Amino acid sequence: MKITQAIFSGSSQFVNQKPKLKLPEFAFIGRSNVGKSSLINSLCNQKNLALTSSKPGKTQLVNHFLINEGWYLVDLPGYGYAKTSKTQRANLHNIVMDYLNNSDELINLFVLLDSRLDLQKIDLQFLTELGKAGIPFSLVYTKSDKLGKEALGKQVEKNNSELLNYWEELPPVFLTSAVEGIGREDILTYIGTLLTK
Ligand SMILES: Nc1nc2c(ncn2[C@@H]2O[C@H](COP(=O)(O)OP(=O)(O)OP(=O)(O)O)[C@@H](O)[C@H]2O)c(=O)[nH]1
Ligand SMILES: [Mg+2]
């Protein structure tokens, strides 16, 4: 799968405000600052298509990007940023859950995890919610450029085996770096496969 065109198509707070074209959607979620917007830019080979920031809490709405005039990449607000108010966190959670529960076009949700960290309680809570809601998802470890090969392998192995305490098998797992472009081809190939199903 090659991305030849990527166009920002709008921001929405509620599903009834999202673009009216009914096309397959692939969305990205994870804790604030995990690298969702950066990964979307990496997949599209662009720098500032999705807005990124070194400060958590940058993406506040559901952002649709029309790809190759045929499908959407969807950038979602992050969860779990401790420094925002409870009300603001609840507001972002509602935006994300409204999108996830009511988007008939959603084909796959990529759940991003920081490859340097142990699994966080909030990630497990979110993954459990997804399982209950029957939303199809894959796992994406981000920022793999920030760890040496050995440490990276150990951390990913540790997190994967912890997840297997909850699940019989792992969903598809991707290892990425938005900075170095690692994993982008794997994700694009996977999207291509899902689009031809
Ligand atoms: N080294 C490195 N830094 C990354 C990578 N991906 C993202 N970052 C950095 O991490 C920070 C957060 O990236 P974003 O893409 O804005 O994260 P986000 O998940 O969209 O964050 P919110 O919108 O706030 O939820 C930025 O400073 C990025 O430059 C990566 O693969 N490697
Ligand atoms: Mg973002």
C-alpha cells in the first residue's frame, strides 16, 4: 500500500459531525503523547499533516485524513493525561468513545503503547473496554528509536507476555518509530490487506 494523497478533511467532536463520505476508517488511539499524530504523519510521509507537540494533550478532537481518495486515517485525542482537569479528561473520553462506539466505518483501531514503558493500568483498562465493545484492534509500540535493540526487545517481550495473561493470543503487533520510519511499511501493508478483504 502506497499513500499518494493525504488531505485533512475536518475535525469533529461527535460522530454526526464527521465527514459525510462513507469510507473505511483506520483510527489511532493511546495515551497522550504516545505518538499517534506523529505516526500518522510518518505513514503519510508528511511532517505537519497531523499536529504534534512535545506537550501531552495536543489533539483534542477527532481528525479525519482522506487517503488516496478511498479511505481515512483518523487521529484521536489521547487518554490518561494526568495534568488536565477531571472534566476535560471526561470530555475527551466521551469524544473518543462516541467515535469508537458509533463509527460503522471503523475497520481497525491501532492502540499505541510507548515501547520504553511497562504496560500502564490505564492502557489495560482501555484495552479491556475495547474487548468488551468488540472493537477490532492491533497494537503498535512507538518510539522504538529511543531504546537500544536489546532493551527494546526485552521491554516488548515483557509487555506482550503480560498481555497474554488477559488474552489467549495477541492481536497483530507492530514495532514503530515515527522518527526513523520503522514499521510504517508493515502498517501500510496491513491496512492494504484489510482494505481488500
Ligand atoms: N523519538 C521519537 N519521538 C517521537 C516519536 N513519535 C512521537 N514522538 C514525539 O513525541 C511527542 C508527542 O508526539 P505526538 O505525535 O504529538 O503524540 P500524540 O499521541 O498525538 O499526543 P496527543 O495528541 O497529545 O495525545 C512529540 O514531541 C513527538 O515528536 C518517535 O517515534 N520517536
Ligand atoms: Mg495527537
